[in-house]
Amino acid sequence: MPRPAGLRVVARVNKTRGKTEGYSIVGTVAGVRIRRRAESTQRAFAVEEARALEARLLRDAWHGERRGAHTLSEAVLAYLEHAPRAAGDKRRLARILTALGDIRLAAVDQSAIDRCRRKLLGADASPATVRRGIIVPLRAVMMHAAKRRWCERPEFDIPRETEGRTRFLLPDQAERLIAAAAPHIRTLLIVLLGTGMRMAETLELDWQDVDLTGGRAILWADSTKGRKRRNVILPPRVIAVLANLPHHEGPVIRRDDGEPYADRQRQGGGQIKTAWKATLRRAGLDPAFSPHDLRHTWASWHYALNRDLLALRVTGGWSSVALVERYAHLLPVGHEPAIRAFWHLSGIEAGMIHADG
């Protein structure tokens, strides 16, 4: 069988046994030196592989590298090195790489998305979970690669999300929740209800970014969902509970053993899953309620006191007013005094919770 002009197939012989254990492809094509193991242990297929490899190298040398030839791991690495990325994004991309393997970018299509979804999330995963866990991070990597002409712009079938019920607590229910909570998560719940921070933002908050005197905390861009820095206003009740913590350096919120939560991972409330369920049960609240619903609660209370969607958007870190419109008129009229009492707001302070975000 004739061998390729630039690349040749050579047998790999086990000197001890004196037997051929496979083949290697060696040679130089278009200035590229090749020495690698053939995929097949049959010589005919190894020769065919060498011919295909040589043809690709010559085509790339004449016409430039074909789009999609780079691998997914190369694209992920380029994306991560281009700018600082949140720890949660890095973890999601690592899981995606594990699920898909180091495939070429040309193979990252809808079938790859579906395969990744089955391996990582299961068939019953919600559209929102698929978007956050797979499509959004993978699309960001592919768009970054497309700008480098490594691949075409991605076209994924994005699951349609149906707007579900927005759950929130009334002030008296929030007090019941806090009263029923174990001491080590009571502070966390008060902070979530008093600031509207997301769970991950709260667990990643460090004392060096907290100003109890000024009633402010800084969330840096790499710790926020929108990748933008924002200032969080601390109402008097939050200031008081933070001031009484036994530690004032490092992570603000800690486990019952005094250690930070597991790598402060972004798990959507999963860090307190067991304690949360027990707290809901003791408080007699709907078991479907989630820690993230405390953010909805804060937003509905904020609007009830301020009647200002723009201020709510800025303070809460949403990307558009449209995203906060659902909180308008969500809370029944008449709970304003109870909200002020929960946050320990005086008349003057009540008008300050919408300050710049």
C-alpha cells in the first residue's frame, strides 16, 4: 500500500515480545513536524489517518486554519485568560468540559448541548437551570472564540421559560422564619432579607468590604451576577446583627463551626439546604419557598416603601427595569409600617434605602 508523501506510518514494536503493538504517524508537512500514535492498531486505517492528517495540514497551510478546528478546551482557556471570571463560571465550564470531552468547536452544536444536559442536569431540569448551567457559559466561550475566527457564532436552542409565581414573605412571616432558624443561619437570613443580596454574593462578602459606620457594603464586579460593582445599603437591623458577630475579618457569613461555607460555592442556596428545610418546617411556612425568594421579598418590600422601580433596579443589581416590574404592587397595601419595623428604620432612614447602588 503506498504511503503518504509527507507522513509515513511506522510500526511500534515491543522489543521484549518482538511484536507490533500499534503504529505511529511521523514526518513533516508544511513545516509542521508530526510524531504521534495512530488511533487504529491496523496499518490500513493508520495509513488512512495519516493521509487525512496530511491533507488537513496542507489545506491549513494554503487557506488558513478551518473554523471549528480548535478544541473546546482551547476556547475555554482563551476565555478564562482574557479577563477575570467568577469562580462559579469556572466551575460550570469545568463540568461542561468533563461532560463533553475535548471536542472540536465545530462539534459544539445543539446535540452537544442536549448530551451535556443529560449528563449534568437530567431530563427534568428546568429551562432556567439549563440556561444558567450550560447555555450561558458555553455561549460566552463560543462567542469569544468566534471573535477570534475560531468558529462560527453559536446558535443554540434556548429553552423557553414560563414566568412562574413570585414567592415572597410578609413581615410577620419573615419574623417567624428568623425565630425558627438555627443561630448560625439566623444572621444570614437577616442579611438576605435586609439587603436583597443573592446567596452567593452574601457568602462571598468579606469584612474588608463592609462599612458598618456608613451602613454600606461593596460587591465587586467579579462576585455579582451582572459583573458590575454595586453598593449595598445596610439597614439598622443588619448593621446591628453584623456588629455583634464574634469575628470581624475574613468572610462575614460562616458556618456553625466558624469556618467559611464550602469554597463559598454558588449553589443557589444549597449550602444551607438541610437547615433551610428544617427552618421552614418549624416556622410553618410553604416548603416550596427557597432562599432566593428572600431576594424577592426584599424587592417587594423595597418597592412598597419607595415606589421607585429604577431605584430598585440599581440597588438590587438587575440589568433592566423590565426585570423588576413584577415586584410592583406585589405586596398588599398596609404592610409599610411592619417593613420599617423589621428593618428598624426610622422615618428619615426609610427614605434612604434607595440610595445609589
